[in-house]
Amino acid sequence: MSNITIHKGLLCAVVAALLFGCDNNDATSEAGKTSSTATTGIEETRAIAALGYIYGLPLVMNYAVTYEYAIDQNSDQFKAPFNQIKNEARVFTYKDTAIVTPNSDTPYSMIWMDLRAEPLVVSVPDVDEGRYYAVQLEDGNAFNFGYIGSRSTGNEAGDFLVVGPMWQGEQPAGIKKVFRASTPFVLAIFRTQLFNPEDMPNVEKIQAGYKAQPLSDFLGQPAPPPAPAIDFPKIDRESMQTSFFEYLDFIMQFAPAGPEEEQIHAALARIGVGPKKEFDYSELSAERKAAVSMGMKIGEVAIWDHLEGKVKSVNGWKIGSYFGDRDFFKGNWRQRAAGTKVGIFGNDAAEAAYLLAMVDDDGDPLDGGRHNYTLTFAADEYPPVNAFWSVTIYDSTTQLLFENPIDRYLVNSSMLPDLKKNADGSLTLYIQKDSPGADKESNWLPAADGPVYLVMRLYSPKTEPPSILPPGRGTWEPPGIVIAE
């Protein structure tokens, strides 16, 4: 996606040593020293900026969504203030623009938690058997640190405690499980399966049973003093690029370093980024501004290179694990950034496996303005899941859903009774910008008039063969997307 290459001297040495874990003691030791940006060489500044972009992208993207959804009440994407659940009795459409590659399968409920003053108790109701639901807990480091739901805790009602990194209490009576975040700000995403449009009232009843309350309320005790107010800096798509390290500087004060982050925090401190720092791009010399900007571009290339070279491709679909907790990543910041880049707030593979198709089965980029495509599942060879599966299409330029004549953004397993099968029992989806004709329109997935990509989601994927798990090494393989003749 770019012709920028990472090469030569200290640039390669520092990026390799700090990002990819190579044995380069000189570079690692040098990057671990602390000093001001002015004493950092230009090439080292460029290298650390590349590393910082890769490390910091999930934190900054997370903050950008948090700002739109929970802080800026003037935003047309605003959901609710901190510590209040927002239920959406709908699926996402092209009008939802804060999150890239959004799910349009399940109505969302969301809550942004501020755990600085005290923990929150999240309560779920009994959910009817056969209906999938999941509550994903993700902190400001983009770590999925816990799950509540059908796969993880069952469909029974229960109360669960979510605590910040500094909480030292004991598990209270009546709490089924305690989940500890690595940051004081946390997002909980509730996904509730919708079987068809007529099923929405049933989903709404379940959503009404999702609750969150401070621990003091749950225990019937006095509340602790409130946490200090924070002056959250405004952020948008443009400023996220021009002031990236200023935002990272602000966010890192709420993200204490784990053992595997100490080295990278020390490196970032060399260019003036980190807790209690005040990075200011505008005060840098022209040469250093250029080094920081080039470093960010190098970091961007490294992220896409991970998707292109480190993730297995099967019939044009990229299959890999993109999301998890701290132990899952083990300091692989490029892997974390790649997942965030293509689909922020994604699930662990055990909860939902994601297959990404940006090319057809011949390796050519998907483009709805140039070609019509088909995707055919052989008879009874659908994605193997315990819950349900879907295939969703996105505009490659915006990474968002897009308006189309029939308001359809995906095809999923709940729609199977309404889809037409071929004579041999197989199922063909028609992926194109214009209708394939009245006789095939039930199977039509409208494409944009330009570059597109598809995501296949397998919710609660089967673990026994045939299975997509482990991602990239499973026994089930997706069919390729082919140009229609």
C-alpha cells in the first residue's frame, strides 16, 4: 500500500530491536536511555516515531471513538456519558462513522466506564437458550481482558465486577467474577443476536436487562469521592494525524506500562512522549518534524505489511488472530495495530473469527466498479459455528458501510431460509453494484462503485473439525471470491 521501505543504519536497528525483538543490544540500550528530543539523532527520532505510531495507534484510535461516543455531546455519533449504558435497537448502517469495519449483525449496547473512583458492577439478565450474546470488555490499551456471555459464562443472569488497575478490594458476595482492566477507562460492548427484523422487540427486552452500577450502590454503601475532572482534548480524523503524538502523550498517563512496555515507553520518552511529558510537534525543527512524519509513514507501512505478509491467505481471505489480552499480544505491537487498523474493537478468535478479503481468488483487488463477483458455498459447507456467521461488505476508501438501493450490508446465516439454493444445494452470493436480476436479487450483496473488501464473521466458531480454529491452521477453508462470467 506504499512504496516506503524500512532500511539502513540506526533506523532499521532501532525498529528491529524494539519492535521485532531482534538481538541488537546496542540499539536497545541506546533507545532505553532518557533524554530530550534535542539530543536524539534524526534517524533515531524517525525510528522511534515509527515504533511509537505502531504502538500508539490502537490507543489513539480508541480515544477518538471514546471522544465521539462518550465525551462530545455535540457529536452526531454521541451515545452516552461515562458509566451509562446506551442500547441501540437497530443494527449499524452507513450513517455510523465512528468505528471502522463495524458489525451490522447484532444490535449493540455500549458503556464507557470510568473506573477511577470505584469499580462498576455489570449485570446481565437470563437470555433465552439458542440466542447468542456476548459482552466484550476492552480497555484503553486495546486489550480484551474479559468476556461475559453465551460462550464464556452462559446465558444465565449474573452480576460481574469490572475494576481498574489500582483497585485492591476483595470479590464481594454475589459477584460471579471479577475482571481487571489495565487502564481506568474501559469499553464494554454488548452484542445481542438478532434473528430477523421482526425479532427486534425480543432483543429490546434483553437489552433492557443490561445494567451497570457503581460497586457502592451494589453493596448499599456510601460512594467514595468522585475522581478529578479531566480536560479531554478534542480529536477528529484530521487532528489524529497532525497531532498524533500529542494525543498519545495525553493517553499514556492513563495507561501504566506493563513489563513488556517499559522498553518502548523509555524509547518514546527520548522524543518527549509519555506520562508527564508534553510533546509539541509545532516546536520541533523542520528537520525533526520531517523525521517524525516519515516515521509515522514507515509505521503505517509496517502495519499493512503485517497483514500482507504475516497473516495466512486462503483463497484470497486473510485468516489470523488479531485481538486478545495482554498475554495474547506478548508485546507484538504490530499485530495489535493491524487488528485495530482493519477493525477496531474486534473480538478474540474464540469469540468471533474474522476473515478479511481484499482480493479475489486470483489475487486482484476487489472493485465493484470494474467487476461483478460471486461467492459460492458448497452444499452444507457453510462456515462452522456454534452461533451464526455473516459476510459483510465495506467501502475500501472509508472502511465503512455504504448506502445501497436495498439497504443490505451483509448476508448472514439467519437469512438462509430466504436465499435461493442452486440445483446441487450450493449457495451463491452475487456481489455487484447493480441488481443481478429479480430471480437472483434475494442473494444479492450490493457492492460500491469502486474498491471494496469483505469480512466473514464466525461467531462462537466451532472448535472441533471442520473448524476455522486455530485461525490460519484450521481444517475449514472459505471459498474464494471469483469474477462473474
